[in-house]
Amino acid sequence: MQPADTTPEHGGEVIDFDEALLYACAADERADLIAEAELLAGAFAPDRRADELEAMAMSLSAGTRTPAVERARARRLAAALRRLAKTPQT
């Protein structure tokens, strides 16, 4: 079976999974995740370079985390870090 063609010219759309994951969170949880991502970025990627933030997100998504961080929370935090990586610094 061939996968459906979801390119925009064929009527499909491309979904940013990380943004969808954050959007699915309650507003207060989303704000907490963004704040935590900002704190982590400040501590471990003070220049807020996109490649550093992406590496942190990949590490969380891949399973490299402390036992205190459950997988679902780690995945949502990774999504928040990726959002920061896409956001221009002010």
C-alpha cells in the first residue's frame, strides 16, 4: 500500500507535531513548559543557538533524561525547546 501524498499541492497539509503537541496542552501547562524551556536554555544554551536547543530537545525525545522526568513530560518539554529554537531572539 502506498502512503497518501500529503504535499500541499495535492490538498494535504504538513503538521508541525511539536506545535500540535504544545497546542494540545492546557494553557497553564503550556506556559509552564515554555518557562521551563527558557530556564533550561538559559542554563545550558545561554546563547540560545537553535542547534543547541535542538540538541537538548533531541536528547529529551530520545530518552536521555533523569528518572524523575517521565517520557510524556520530556516529549512536551522537547517540543517547547524546539519552539524556542524557531523563535528569533529579541
